[in-house]
Amino acid sequence: MKPYVICHMIASLDGRIVSSRWNLSPEGRAEYETTAATYQANAWMCGRITMAAFARGTGPAPASDAPPIPKTDFIAPHTQTSYAIALDPGGKLYWERNDIGGDHVITVLTEKVSSDYLALLQARQISYLFGGLDSVDLSTVLDKLATSFQIKTLLLEGGGKINGSMLRAGLIDELSLLVAPVPDGSSGTAALFDTLDAAPHDLSGIRWKLLSIDRRADDIIWLRYSRPSH
């Protein structure tokens, strides 16, 4: 069984998610982590751009002349029972540690990554899963996370592209949205869902069911929705 996936985000009134410029109080900014904690999830997942802030940036793995390493999943020794999952198909993130705030790092790759990069991850004792040959099958990845790490509840906290990909694949069970009382007004910044694809996908006709609405600190509104089938 796949993990129960909650897309947990904070957005402006016009749906933007880059909150650094918003005029929110410390209490308002704390609401994101406070509401996330109510789910008691044992994993969270972001894309490469978001995760670069937790790694030592991005770049090619240093050459190590590593012998060919089989493109099979690697479960590193770890004692943690909570996980930080990085979707990094091309193996661009350069990690120095195998945890983020005590959460064991799992990186999701494609088989196009080099043996040098896999050798680096193994040396750092970072777990990795393969999601496909040259693109990531998100449904397969969720199955692996449940089976290999017993992940039952996962917070999706990514940018618009990974959120959009998960939405398009029908893999989001619940939407947890904090709406800040701020019109962002910027163009070209990330939105809650970016569903760019070569083929058109009409997601606007899918009606989600309102679970709850709550007024939080700083006039932030917390909305929770579930998929119609739930």
C-alpha cells in the first residue's frame, strides 16, 4: 500500500509559494510547521531545487574512478525512523550528510546517474531508490518507500513542478493549504501547482472535497481538502 500523501503548502492569495518577501509575523510563519506536525508524518519530500538548500548545492559528483555500480536500490544503514526524500533524477545534489534535522536522506534517481555519483552516496551512507531508466515513475517510487522504509504518511512539500506531477498522476490524497493574507503579484515565480506537459491534462474539472477550514495566527486560513474518492 502506498503512503498517504498530503500536499502541505503555504501560498499567497494569488497562489504563489515563494514566501520570503511576504510580510508575516514570526507567529504566522510558524504556522506552517505547527500545522504540518498535526499529521505525524514519518517522511517529507521535495524536489531538487528546494533540496539544494539542505545539500551543499548542486554540481557533478567528484570523479572517483569508481568501478561500475549496479543500478539497484541502496538502503544505507540508519537508525532514524523519519525520512527526508529528495527527488533528484539526474543526481545533481551534492550531499555532505545523510540526514536533515535527524531525518534520514533518501534520494530518488534515474538510471542515467553515474557510478561516481552512486559511490559518493554510498560513502555518505545516503539511501537511494531508482524511479526509472531516464524519468521517474512516481507511483513506483511511493510503492518502494512504503515497502523499504515503512513510510505510511508523507508530506509533499515541493515546488510547483513536483506538486503538479504528483497531482497529475493522481497520487495526492489530501491538500493542506495555508493561505496567507498577501497578494504576491510577482510573475515567473513558482505556483502551487505547475502541470506543464507535452500532452494537455484537464485538471480543472476535478472537484476536491473540503474537510475543514480554520483561521490561524496572522489571519492565515488553513484549508484541508481530500480527493473525491476519499
